[in-house]
Amino acid sequence: MKHIPRRRKILSYAAAGCLAFGINMQAWAADDIVIGASMPMTGVFGFAGIPLNVGFQDYVKIINDAGGIDGRKIRYIPEDTSYAVDKSIAAFNRITASEKISLYYGDSTGFAKTVNAELNRRGNILMAGTSFATELNDPKEFPFQFIPGPDYSQMIGILLEYIAKTQPGARIALVNSDTEFGRDPVTATEKRAGDLGLKIVAKIATPPTSIDVSTEVLKLRRADPDYTIFHGYVLAPLPEFMAQMKQLGLKSKFMGTFWSMDNGIWANSAQVADGYMGVMPYRYYFDTEGSSPMLDKIRQLHREYQPTYYTQGFLTAMLMIEAVKRTLDAKKDLTAANMKAALNSIKNFDTGGIIGVPISIPGNTVPVGRVYQYDGANKTMKPVSDWIKIAK
């Protein structure tokens, strides 16, 4: 795997973004299918927003280079929001005031919840975003939104399925950030663990940043879990937890969810992260298992490693455009209800290897994922389970 400095990588993403946006700007037409986006390309979420944006642009370009949808071009219009709800709403209002938007991408759970009433009022926009919040997985409350993967409760459900099969009756500790994001799956996790005969022996909440975790580690020492599941973090304070627990001789296996599973974030903590596991809805850039024409295409477009955030953007664009294609093939108008119905008609759909099994979208999520484990010596995530499909 080729690694390049973070600054150079960000500059290359930015250059690609400007180029792709320029290409989109050249072919405006009244019958274009337009995707708007509140995209967090600066600020605390810029590490994810920049590659997310490029993933969107790449898939849109692939479709347009192939002739679009029935000859209609896709036009993608992102605005940087710095991961701020007020800026996201302002961007949404600007873009929808000047364009006939059929599809939209949001930058946060807060934005998704705030804009939901307006989406329902308009009835002409299908939306997805960065959020995997369990709350959004409700077709009645959020009828015109979807999540491009499992929600957070489903993610941990996938981990619990793996644990129950690997070590029946295992003892589990939950460690989450004391935020809405971190608390999201706790209740569902406790219920699902009980259903599977697993024991929750500790629940610990911390600030969502790097902190002194010695007190929390002592609690974990007393609980002596077989598995410690982290949620609500990207990186810190996970390395601190794992290092101190290993120093105390604890044999707990460590697990996480999507935002702490990108291969690149562990490069500087490879030794302590060795053996760390977690759920990933997508295949990694470097995964060559089986047939994967879309991953092959991505590797042709980008010789350097693309993070999982890129893959999320790429797949989201794919699913949005597939919903539009199915709606138009059925000779229906591009209303939000028609596009969501078309999205929910997706059954056993081949993503070209982005996800390793055919997918279905029965509600607001793509309820499938795989457990990967970090190999510290090779600095690579490797699969340790089959693809696990989960019901709500």
C-alpha cells in the first residue's frame, strides 16, 4: 500500500474536487439530474468530508462518461459546511433555491433531523448523508432519507452476532463517548446482547477526546470483559484504553464501529492496535478478494489508498443514481416517494464489489457488514468473518 503525506493527500483531493466540479459546470441543461450536498470539507470533519466529496464526484463522472441516465447528465453541486448545522441549512436553501434538486447529501445527524420536515413538505428530494444514526432508520418519521450502510445499532448487532458465534456467553464491556453519537446504540446493544446470551459487565462513558483513562481502565480491570466495544469515537482515546489494558494484562479483545475502522487512522498506533476488530459495511481499497470491478475502477482512478469515507461517498452516489434510474425506467416522475420506493425495490443488487455480497434495502438502511481485524505488522485490516446480514 502506498502512503503519502496527509497534506499532499488533502491537496490532491482538493485539486480533484475542483477539476470534477469544473467538468460538471460545463454541461448544464434543463433536464440534468442534480445532486446537492452539504459537505463538511473543512473543520473537524474535513478528514472525512474531503474524500467523501471525491467519491461522489468520481461516481458521477463514471455515469456521465457512460452517457448518463437515458442521455440525461448528472450534475453534482456541493457546498462546504464545516460540519455546522446552520451552514448546512443555509447551503441547502441556496442550492435548492437556484436548482431543481432531486437528490441531496447531508453532513450530520443534526442536519438530517433539522431538514426532515422541509424534505417532507417539498416531496421532491431523496436524501442520504454521513450519519448512521439509529433514529434515522425509521421510514415513517424519515420517509425520504436513507443510510448507505447499517445504522449504529445494527453495526454493533453485527459485532454481537460475531461474538456469539465465536465465544458463546462472552462478557462484554461497552465504552462510548458521552455524546448523542456515542449513546445512540447502547439500549439496543443491551437488548440484543441479552437475546444472544451475552453478558454486559460494564458500561462506561467518556468525553469524546483524548483524556486520562486510568480510572476507566481500572473499572474495566474489575469487570474483566472478553470483549470491549468502543463507539462514538474516531481515534482518541482508543489507543490509550488499549495500551493501558494490555499493560495490566487484560485479555479483552477490542472492537469498534465505522468511524474508527478506517485503515489509515491506525498507522501511527499500529503496535497497540494489533488485533483491534470492528464492523465495516464496505470493502477496503486494497481488498482484491473475488470479483470487484468497481474497486478495480477506483484503483485505476487513484493509485494511492482511498479511505472508507471515500467509499461511503462513492456508494451513496451509486444508490442515489440507481433509485433515479429505476424511477425513470418505470416511467414515473422524480418525486421523493417514487425515488424512495425505487430504492426499496433494490434486492440482491450487485455493487460491483463495494460490498462483498448482493444487497437489499428493505427500509432506511443497508443492513449488512463484515468484521475486520487490524494486522499491526502489515498495517492492514483483514476480514475475520463472512458478510453478516442483520434485521432491525
